[in-house]
Amino acid sequence: PRSIWLSRHGESMYNLDGKIGGDADISPRGEMYARKLPELVKQSVGDGRKLTVWTSTLKRTIQTARFLEFEKLEWKALDELDSGVCDGLTYAEIEERFPEDFAQRDDDKYNYRYLGGESYRDVVIRLEPIIMELERSENILIVTHQAILRCIYAYFMNVPQERSPWMEVPLHTLIKLTPKAYSTHEERLSADI
Ligand code: F6P
């Protein structure tokens, strides 16, 4: 049966500083994950199986996928949730500069739209073509971002999208989803980095 593999990009320099959004490079630890990913994929996918790797257009996903010897495709629709005026800030800075927005987001994270940016609801809509393409594709590995992975994961695991903004998607972990008739089977492989 066909499967879908999901991974966040390796730790980025922004992750280290607690900054959101941006287009930062991966950190030395993220680089270790990138170098380990081919082995992890081999372990989970098996030898000789064809795979296509999808990334976003942001550096941290492309850098993370660069040692994988498969066909690759970059999708703008896989870029991280656009945090608009808050792009590049830490959560503490957002709370200080935009206290009302910060509270509103906590109240209704799914519907909250950053000023000049997006909400989770917006992301779910822009992911529709990706989901359609996934449904008609063979084995795909997606290397993308936390918010995006939450929405894709919720779709396949049948979790109501309103709950996706709060779901845990750890760094440096390869998630394998195998859709079955009535449910989706899940396996996680951690890189221990
Ligand atoms: O901190 C990493 C990150 O991917 C940010 O770029 C993004 O804004 C955030 O996580 C999304 O998570 P949350 O919706 O919980 O703020």
C-alpha cells in the first residue's frame, strides 16, 4: 500500500532564536538531521521503492531535503503560515507589540489571521490542491513547516481542523502515514538529534 511521509525541516537558526516565519538557514543541528534523513528514509521506506520529495520554496526545507536522492518538487503552497507583520518576531515580542492580537490568537488560533498574513483556516484552503495531488500520487515525502504539517496530518488522521493548531509535530522525526479503508496507520521514527 502507498504511504505518505512527513517531516519538518531540520532546526533552523530562527527556531534557535525563537523567531517565527522568515527564511533562515538550518542550524548545525538541523544540518545533522539533513545528513541523517536519507538513512531514516531508507529505514522507513525500504530499498528500491520510488519516492518523490516535496518541499516548500523556503531554504530550510530545501536544505533539509538536499541529500535525498529522489526526484524533488518545490511548492509555494507548502510555505509556512504567513505571519504578516509578526514575521521574524519572537512570541514575547508579539505579545509586547500586539497584545490584543496575541490574546485573540490564543482565544481562537484556528481563525486568527495575522495582520497582513494568514490564519490556519487560510492555510487549509491553500493546501487543497496539495491534498488533491497527494490523493492521486504514489509515495510522497513532504518536508515542510510546523503549521503546514499540522493541517496535512489532521486531514489524514481525521482530526477536526480546528484542533490542528495545537497539535504536536516534533522536529527531527519522520512520520509515516498509511491510509487504510477506515483509518490511517501511523509510525514515527525519531532521528535522536
Ligand atoms: O516556530 C516555528 C514555526 O514554524 C513558525 O515559523 C510558525 O509561525 C509557527 O511555528 C507556527 O506555530 P504556531 O501556529 O503554534 O505559532
